[in-house]
Amino acid sequence: MQYLGFFLIFVALIAGVVGLMQHLKMKKILAAPFKKTGEVAANPSVADPQGRISTEGAVQPGQQGLIAPCSGKPCLYYEIEVIQHWHKYVQTENGTKKETGKNTITTQKVGSTFFVNDGSGPVAVDASKGMDVELEKSFSQKQGVSWGDVQFGQFRTSVSVPGGDKTGDGVECIEKLVAPTGNLFVMGKLVAGTITKEDGLLGKLLASVKGRDALIQLHQALQNGHQLTLDLQ
């Protein structure tokens, strides 16, 4: 029971941190000026004193379209995670026990420069420095190799031998992306007519396929639900 209590406390702390980060993100979204795409592209003064701006419109890929290497699908942005699965044997008071686990070996995040257009004119968005956005899983495959050179589609990487007393069981690759279709809400720093990542280690280019209104409605619903829980207590 003691361990269960510690676990529940840990889960509550994690949930609290996640909730705080989402709250801070929403504060930034609400505080940033929200303008037409054509206005953002033509008038740098629409941004706030820190250069922050937000807008929303239909996505338009740039001249050099981006292709996700594992799936071969066109995209605006993609992330790849390579995971090594392993097992090991440990001695317990009840004898030898097999333990399994996995470790992320490498991650790759690649973005392009594209445009969003609400009908008033396109504005460029530079996602080459990363993007905080909902991702669609486009590829997932596990190969029965322990280590060495591996290839998933057109993506190649090298996996080292598992350390210590671990034995490799396989290498898994997961690709996620943002498709070059539909509408996208973006918020970042306006630099020379292009929306890009904000300055600093914690600076981000925020985006959402849900749209600004849906994000605000979701945040308000979560806030109302939290308040209802407190009232019931």
C-alpha cells in the first residue's frame, strides 16, 4: 500500500505539471495578437512588443515540399523516434526473473517552410527549428534485429549494442507528421514577414490542426470541469 501511495502521488505531480504547462500555453495563445494572414505578412507592427503573433488559415506547402522518409508521405513537419527493445535476467528471492524494457536511441525532428492563408493572402511559417503541434502517426515498424545498421523506408540509422547485461530484442521506428492539408493555427515570433520559433530555450512555434477557437473551448471546458470537481469536494 505504501508503494501505491507513492505512485499515486507521483502521478498527481505529473498531472499537475502537465496541467500547468497547458495553462501557461493557453495564456500565451490568448495574449498573442490574432490577425489575418495577409495582414501579418504585410505589416510587422501587428505583432506585440516581443514580436509574438498568431493567425490561422489553409496550409500551402512551400516550393520545396517535405517528404517523411519512413512512410514516403508529403508533410509540413515530421518526427522520428527509434526505440531499442531489450531483456535481461535478474536474481530475486524467488529465483531468476526476466525483465524487459526499451530505450529511445535517437529522435529526429524536421520541418519545412510553408504558408497559411485565410483568403487575405499567404504568410510564411518556418518550422525548421521545431513545432509544438498535434502529430499524426504515419509509420510504425519493429525489426527483429538487436543492433547495427537499420533502415525503415528511406530512413537509415545505426543502433549500438545494448549496455550492461541487456540483450536486444528488436528495433522499432515510429514516424509522426503534420499533413499538408486542412487548416492550421500558428503562433510564434514574426521575423521579416515569417512566423518562426520564439527566442530562448523554452521558445516554441505553437500550432494546432484543431484551430484557435477549438483550443480555447477545450481549455474552458477543462477549467469548468476542474472547478466543478472542487465544488463537489
